Amino acid sequence: MSTSGSAAMRDPRVPLWNIANILTMSRLLMVPLFVWFMFLDGPWWRSAAFAVFVVAAITDRVDGEIARRRNLVTDFGKIADPIADKALTGAALVVLSLQGDLWWWVTIAILVREWGITVLRFAVLRYVVMPASKGGKLKTVLQIVAIGIYLFPLQVLPFSEAFVWLAHVVMGAALAVTLWTGLTYVFDAIRAVRARKENAG
């Protein structure tokens, strides 16, 4: 969710369990269903897992739009939204690596960055709330597109090898943006904490 809607952030009347936050939590609940489908045999179950992943990814876009348009942005949503994203994409990356569709080093690099930044957000929460940046959103889009291509039952498509290579290329771009935005978050957090301490002093 974006930093827009700052008025809602200051308005104590904004309910915690609004529609945007409910959609965010529903995305978290879809994660175990997605994983279960991925470990069932057959292209139909793979298609079901793909469908659940797509629906969950769509809620990421929808909850942010609703929060901004209806002034329902909350600090809870700013924290829960990226956590839900990381749970979904992280589960997908791990399952794909377990099934041999994605290199483990890619999964590990992305997960270390993703959860490392999540820990950083909580660590600096007393000083500043760090919402997702534009670069972070681009990273999420690239990850979702790449994972979506990997998840689709490519064996039913002609030229399936070409789609596999397309998935590799998009995932390479996602990895590059993921690592770059991770460094950006670290530097932004350091600057924000220093500024708050200087102002407090």
C-alpha cells in the first residue's frame, strides 16, 4: 500500500478491519491452499495452484487501490501488505525450487533480501514506518510475472521451452531489482533513523 492517503493515517476513525486489510489477510490464507495444490499430482492441480496464485496476486493490487481511494490506509496495512506478498511469493519460490523448476540460489537470494527487509522494517518501526516503494512494487510485479510463468502447466503449450527461458529472463530481472531495492531500503532506513535521532536530540 502506498503512502498516499496520509489523512487516513492520522484519522483514528479508520477501522483496522476495513475491506483493504481483510483482502490482505485473505491473501495470507490463500498461501497454504496454493502450497497444497502444488504438491498434488497432475496438470489440473498445477492449474489450480496457478489460479490461486493469480487470484492472490490480484488482491495485492485491489487492496492497495481500495485503501487509497477510500482513505483506508493504516499502519497495519503498510506492514501486513508486504508480509502477505512475501509469504505468497516466498512459498511459490520454495516450492518451485523443491520441484526442480527454479535454482535454489535464486530462491535463497530473494528470500534473504525479502525477509531481511521485513525484519528491518520492524526494527525501525519506532522511528519510521517504511511503506513499499515504487521500486519495491516493480520488484513484486516482476516476481509475480516470472513465478506465474513457472507455475503455468507449460507442458500443455507448444514451444514450452521458450516459455521456460522467458521465465528465466523475467526472474533474472526480478532478482536484479529485488537486490537493488533491498540496498535502497537499507540506506533509506539509516537516513530516516539518523534524522529522527537528530531531531529528538
